[in-house]
Amino acid sequence: MSRYFTDEHEWIDVEGEIATVGITDYAQEQLGDIVFVELPAEGANFDKGDDAAVVESVKAASDVYAPISGEVIESNGALEDEPALVNSDPEEDGWFFKLRITDPSELEGLMNEKAYKAFVAGL
Amino acid sequence: MSVNSDDIAEFEAEIPLDKLPLDAWHRARGGRMVAFAGYDMPIQYEGIMAEHAWTREHAGLFDVSHMGQLSFTGEAVDVALETMLPGDIIGLKSFRQRYSLLLDEDGGILDDLMVSRRPDDIYMVVNGATKFDDIGWIIEHLPDEITMNHMDEQALLALQGPEAGAALASLIPGTADLFFMQCGAFSWNGFDLWVSRSGYTGEDGFEISLPGEAAEAFADALCALDAVKPIGLGARDSLRLEAGLPLYGHDIDTQVRPIGADLGFAVSKRRKEQGGFFGHARVMKELAEGAPSRRVGLTIEGRLPAREGAKILAGGKPVGTVTSGGFAPTVGAPIAMGWVEAAHAAIGTVLEVEVRGKRLTATVAPMPFVPHRYHRQKI
């Protein structure tokens, strides 16, 4: 399994043709207490960069983009009851949705963990 | 991921940013600074939810030094101020504070404010984002014999919460004698303090005006107490929303008038009868005919917050707009404040709000959403 990162602070775990997407620890830290997550419906098709989810903190609503193109095969239902999972475990149990990847070549432009850490350190 | 700029409009920068007396103090304590009302201000320290809960249970220290502190002196200063404020300023006793409004000719709200009578002046605290406009308006309309002094060297701190009374009394015993909306002069470590028992959270608490050079030491002394933690602007906003208190520039502005804003209590009986303030005719018209739309509270079904700008609908037709909204930590659910047409403003009216194409059930609710716990004088 490989983990990729975007400059919009999403992480993507890729296993075969399935990508699991969430927001990074840095992102949840910036957002603060998360009170609601709006997740995409199963079967939704996204192009890279489409609005895919919305995360609501106490203060503001933020869009989460589809980091790559694909079809949603599952959303993390646990976030409906416990949106704070995104704060407490953003890069594991606080995942947002799984995509069936339509164009694996889109992964090429993304960062690995080391590159992302350097990117965040420069912000 | 990106934060929608609409939702954080109130934190927009007005460049260049000035530094407030506690700027370095906030940073040293881990405050996350954002641009607000022309200054860098702390939006949060450990997190809005935790800071909100701390203030409801203990005592929170807020730096509100961005607000405008004005002093008015001169012969018959109270008479002069009554031309601009609809409240009973002549009848305001010494060491008493009152909520009031700065109104324009059409009764539009230029600002909401606190006004106090002190032994040597009348003291006013106005909103930070509007203070320079207020000063311009006031100078234009104030008689020449009245002097206005913008006390921009003064810091302003608010200590709020059920343990605020004991905390402040441990440093300044005399403050224990103040009741809600009373105020007085005190001293601490050789500095002169002006303290009022009031605030913007719905809790008991104080607002403390003190020289900027004393602010760090005083904030340190308060935060050395177990009951006190510094609290950012984020929790200040969620606390005031739960308390049903309007935020100027969002819930009220020059487009609305006191009666529709549910702030008719700021227009005193004598002033209604006698007039003599800007907007009197328009205010009387709204009193007689009713305001066409009104500021109301809304409870939102579900967990999705409805924020400023969300449309309010009745039977599918737009009847208003949300002006403040978010997740209410103490209520444990989303709440909002908004303006709706008078026909739909009665408590209990079931409406809808539209959030990203979804329609959520919203019910007109009495405010405050969380009961006020002011330290009132028993009569």
C-alpha cells in the first residue's frame, strides 16, 4: 500500500484500484473542533478536483476535493455519529471515503509523506 | 481542502494590522492569531469547544482591547449624548452601565454599545470594527462644548464565567460588591482600573479597562489562578450566539432598526415619548405598525450547522436569512440567529434553512439558547 498527499492537505492510501481518502493531521489541526462531515453518496463519480465532501468545524465550513478521479464505493459512516474522529484520528479511523480509481496516472503528481512533511514545514 | 472565505469574512484582514497590548502575550500562550477588526487577535488557544466549555464552567479571560473606549466630558454631556442614543442617559446613575445603540437619521443601527456614568465623565465602549466610523459620526454631531477622548492607550479585558466573581475578588476584593451592570474604579498594583460587571457570554463576569502597560501583568495574575484560562475570539462568538446576543455587522447593521432587532429595550420610555434622537420617527413608526421583519433565534434539526447567509424558507418561499449560525457547544446542536418576515417570526414557527441545496428543519426559538446567569441585584 502506498500513501500519497496533496497540497490541499488530503491523504490517499492506494491499494490496487481502490483509494481511501482523508484529511491530514495538519488539516484537522488548522480546522479545529469538527462538528459535522458531509460525505459523498456511494456511486458518485468525481473528476480530480471536484468538491467531494464538506467538513464543518465550530467556526467554518471547508470543502474537501477529490484528489484523483474515481467512483465512490464507500463513505465512512462512523463520521456521522462521531465527526470528532477526524480530530482524534485523522489519518486512520477518520477517513472520509473510498474511490475506485479511474486514472492511476493522476497519482504521479502527488507527494509522498516526506515531501508532504517538507511542504507543511514550509507553510 | 479550503476554508470557504464567506464563513470567515469577519476575520478578513484590514491591512496594516496594529498590535494590541497583549499581542506577544497571546503568542507566548499558543494563541492562534488571525486578522480581526484591523488587529491580530487570538481566535483560539487549545480549541473552541474546550474554551467554550471552560468559560461556562469556570472563568475565561478574553482580550477585547480592539474595542473602542470613549470618554465624554463637558457641561450637560448627558443631554448632548441623548441626541445620538435612544436610551435614558440623563437618568443614568453614577456607577451604572446601560446597553445602547448609535442610530442614524433613519433609525438604522450604526453600532451597539455600553454606556456608563463615571464620576468625571461618561464612558462608552463601542465595537472594534466600527469604532472609527462611530468616532467620525459622533464628532460630526456632538456640540462643540462636549469633548470626546478616544482612550486608545487603554486595554480592555473580559473575565467571564461562574468562577469569574471569586477569581477577580481574589485580586481585587472590592469587585465582589458589584452587581450586573454596575461599575466602579479600583486599583491593582498601583494601576487604575475601571471595572463593570457585564459581558458578552451570558455568564456572570466583568469587563476591565486598564492601562495598556498593565495588561500583561494583570492577565498573568488572572491566569495564574486555577479557575482562569485565556479564551479566543472563536469561543467568544459561540458563547454570545448561545446567549442570544447580536454581533454588530452580522445580526444588526444600518439596514435594521431597534424594534425589528428585538432591541426595543434600549429605547427608554421617556425617550419614546419625548424623542430628540436620530431615527425617533422611524422607531415610533415601527413600534406602532410592527417591524416588517424581525431578528429571531432558530434551532436547527440534525447536526449540520446553518451559517451566515443561509436562506430561510417557509412553504418553499424565501422569508429571511441566517445572520449568525454554527454548532452550539453547550446546547450540543446547531443554532442560528436570523431575520425573518414578521408573519413567520413567532416562537415555535417551523421553517426551513437551505444549506448547500439541502433543506433543514428550523424552528423559531426563544433566546437566549442557554440561560443567562448574570449576578443581578435582588430587589
